[in-house]
Amino acid sequence: MDFPNGFLWGASTAAHQIEGGNVHSDWWEREWGRVPGAVVETPSGDAADSYHRYGEDMALLADAGLDTYRFSIEWARIEPEDGWISHAAIDHYRRMVDTAIGLGLRPMITLHHFTNPIWFAREGGWHSDAAADRFARYVEAAMPVLEAVDLVCTINEPNMVSVLADPEVGFPSIGLPPGVPAVTDRLIDAHKRAVDIVRGDGCLAGWSVATQAYQPIDGAEQVAAAYGASREDVFLDAARGDDWIGVQAYTRTKIGPEGPLPIPDDAERTLTGWEYFPPAVGDGIRNAWSRAGVPVYVTENGMATADDARRIDYTRGALEAVHACIADGADVRGYLHWSLLDNYEWGSYRPTFGLIAWDRDTFERSPKPSLGWLGEVARANALR
Ligand code: FCB
């Protein structure tokens, strides 16, 4: 299975999940019990210390044969206080971009990956009417980081930001809350403002949406369509006219006439409890391509497992689905695996998604066989 010429192969990370010491972010506050009602199993602490070890991490990626690194820059470091910009943080992220390019990696930069500065959260976060203005001001300030960058992801999984935005709504054991319409509107506004800003500097702008492969069964087509509308489709539709759309896919949700169905007892589950379902990425690509109609990058895909051979199986299955979408005419331009490193999975280090493991005390990196495997696929630009 050959992939198109120029297809990008890489891996993704997010600042808070790997950098360590992200003390000015709302997640740090939550981890240390300073957000009423939020209970977190483990604080992120030093994470993988990639804030200092990013050069080594990028070199492992490049040496394996991959060509693209998606990482996020941290708003809480760049603007730790309302209106005050840290030039040292800007310089840090410029060095990261330079390091990537020096290693032959194309950097894809995410401007917002779930975390906010504490001050932004305190002022109402995405519930405040000032949210899009505040975000746009940060993006303007971050522009020096993007000088040598072409691919920019404005906001990671805005749909997850919206569905998690209502503190009154608990997280159901199956499916997702419907999202907060006013937050969705502000996120779309913030995205459009960011697209204009980064395009002004010649960047190719998009955002990345969590696609859930909502699969109707027993004639529940309309129920599934209604279910996906606020949780996914509104965000894909908002990407019309962008330069690209990011698809992030892990698992599926079956929808019956009464709504989302539990995972069958005999289904294989990953360490996040999600059903093992590699073709999910194909559902995500088809939905994104038909709704947004712009080039697609798979910006996240992978599985949490302690069995690295199973990670390879999963990725092979996912790449077969990506290839089938391309064969059917979808304009898919790249595949970025989640994740380069085992990382802080929003409350716990147990779900290991990485192509690279690391020692919790010494931070010593240990590439897994899956890194070499994906590198070989990348070098061949083909799945054999
Ligand atoms: C996505 C997030 C990413 C990671 C993976 C497993 O929803 O974007 O940070 O947690 O899931």
C-alpha cells in the first residue's frame, strides 16, 4: 500500500502532557486540588521533562525515519499573567522550532491543547465573552514562534473543550455530554480569529477535531446524526475554507435508537477503557472530508497499551483504513501518531500511548519497537 508523494509521517505531543512544571496552567491548579469538585488521580509534576529534553526526543523521532513533529506551545508559559508576555518562553519555543528544522523535521504547532493560564480560567475561561479576544491577543504575541513554521493547529479538539465545559454535567460512562453552545460559538470565533492572524504570516491554518466514529445500528441513522451534530459536526463544518482539517481518532461509539450503547463485554479494550477499533480513523476521515472539504491530516491516532506489539497491530489497521480513504478520493496528507512519548494522560500516567518510554526518576528514554516500525513505514512511504 503506497501512500501519496509528500505524505507526512510523524508523531504528536502536547505541552502539558510532556513538558513538566506547567505551574501557571489551570490543569496544575486542578491537579493540586485547587479547583473545587475536580479530583485528579496523579499530578503531572515533572512529566517527561521534555521542556529540557525536547532535542533528544526530536532526534529519536527523526533518526527513526519520521519527518514531522506536532507539538503545542503553552499559553500559560507565554502569558502567565494577564497581558504580560514572557520573551523567554517565546525564545524557548523558537529554539524548539529551530531544533526540529535542524533535524529535518517539519514542525506542526498547536497553539492551544486543553490547558489555559490560571488567570484566563479565573476570569471565566471559555465561558467569558472576552475569551476570543484574549486568545487572539495571545496568538498575536506568539507569532515570532511561527516564523519558520507552515502548519499551525489553532485549537486541539475544540469539541472536547466544549463538551467538558459544563461543570454541572458529569462525564457519562458511555458517550459524551452534548457541549455548551455558547462555548462552541466562542471557540469557533477564536479559531477564525487565529486563522486570520497566522495566515497573515503565511502559515497554513486548521484545527483538529476529536472524531468519535458514531456508528448507527438498528436503523438509528437519524439518532446518530443528531448525536454527532453538536459533539463533532459543527466543528468540522467550521473548518470549511480553512487550509486543512485535523482528524483525531481512537475508538468508535455505537448508537442505537436510544442513544450510545455500552461496549460489549467481550470486546478488547485499551488502557483507557476504549474499545480496540483501528478502523475508527477511516470514519473520522470520511466525515471530516465530506463536511469540511479541505485537505486532511490525521493529527492524532494510537492506543494506550503496555503491549507494544498490539500498538503496531493497531497502527497497521489504522493505516489500512487511511489508505482506503485515499483510494476512495479523500485528500489525506499525513499521519501523526499519538504519541511520541508516554505521557500525562490528563490525570494519570497509566495509559501509555508512547512510541518511546522513559524512566520516571532519571527520564532516560527507551524507544519501543513501534517507533522503529513506524519509521520503516515512513521511509518506504508504504505499508507492506
Ligand atoms: C486526545 C487528546 C490528547 C490525548 C489523547 C489520548 O483527546 O487530544 O491530548 O489525551 O486524546
